[in-house]
Amino acid sequence: MLPAASHNGVVLITGASSGIGAELAREFASRGRHVVLVARRAEKLRELAESLGSAADVLATDLSNADDRAALPGRVTELGLVVDILVNNAGLSTSGPIAASDPAAELNLIEVDVAAVADLCSRFVPGMVSRGRGAVLNVASVGAFGPVPGQAAYGAAKAFVLSYTQALGQELHGTGVVAATLCPGPVKTGFGETAGISDEDAQAALPKPMWIDADEVARAAVDGLNSGRTVIVPGVFNRIGAAAYQHLPRRLLLPILGRSHPALKKR
């Protein structure tokens, strides 16, 4: 269950400047929650905050920078707010074979997709536990359920998020704080384009029924968190895919994934 809204309690959402993060902000705000929007692109955050009215604050932050992450709790406190709900949504992907990868880009992915999740949980969860109320929503992917040839670092990072959050949820049992992982399938947000995979190529590789709009993912996420679900996979076809991903033998699954991934087919 989500903690009851309070006069100074907020939902802090990382990666809130676009895509699923922006839709999560809209969804929480529509349910009467004050949101704190966190991402690098301050202008985009301000545009979103203006559309949400007085229900939003902006804290432009580079989540790949450990010092910026460390400063976040103090900046929230300066606003006179406390984080009741932490949403670690920020993420990025690289694509292509590891043999042709850019080490700096791979390490930047791990910094944002892995280190930032663990860092912010370590900084905000203790306060939730001390208050006896709170929730954590960490955003992974259907790719968290198995290896992703062509996006190896991304798949491994999301597997970390899923495992980490499941362990966190067990540790929090009885504290009044809950934790859940959101594992969406493909969503048209521009995320793939940034990773070098066009929507056209992605749609050719992934069945149409798997694609879900970002606003639908956000609704499913908040509903799932509120109902006590610990792993939230929006869409029937994505849930089927996640189950297959977990149970098919790797010797059968990996060759199929390797042949079908757009970033490897071009090679």
C-alpha cells in the first residue's frame, strides 16, 4: 500500500523529464501527490512542473554524478519536504556487441542504471523506515528476466534492479515501507532511439501486442504499488514474455535473441 499523503511528503521521481518518468509524475499528481522532478534537463522538468501547477518542484540533477546524488537529500530538506515515495526511473541503454562497445558509455550506463538506484535507496530508505511509512518503486524492464544480447549491459543492469528490489522488499517487511519493481516491455518514448535502435527496427523485432503507451504503464505502476504487488509487468503479452524469458532454457533462448536483436542484425 502507498503511504497516506501528508502535508510535506512527496514523490521523488528520477528521469522525470520525459517518457515513463513524466507519465509517472502526471499519474501521481493526478492522485493528489506532490512530486519532486529529478533529471538533467532542467528546462524539460520546468515545463512539466508548470503543467502540474503547485504540485511539483524541480531539482535538476546529473544522476551519473555521485556528488549530485549525494546532495539530493539535503536539497529536498531545504524545500521543507520529506520523500515518502522514491521512484528510481532514470535509465539509459547502449546497444551493439560488447566487442564494439565504448567503455565510457558502458560505465556511464552502470552509473545511472545501477549505482544511482542503490545510492538513492541507501539515502532515502532510512528516513522512511524511521518514520514507519514509505514506498520505493524501482524501474527495471522485461529484459531484467534474462540476458539481452545486443544490450548486454542494459539487461544485466535491469537484472540487478530486480534482484536488489526484491531483497530490499523482504528486508523492509514489517517496517511500514514497501518496495516494488516495475518491469515494462517496449514503450514508444524515444528511449530506443537514444540507444541507437529506431522505433521501426524495434517494432519489427518485438510483436505489436507487447507495445504499451507510457501513460498506461504509469497507471499500472501506481495501481500495482498501491495494491501491494512487488513485481509489476504491465500488459498480458509482456507477462507471458517475462515468464517465457525466465523458464526457457538459455541454450534455446540466447540464439533466438541474438538473431532477432536489431543492434546485432545490422552487423
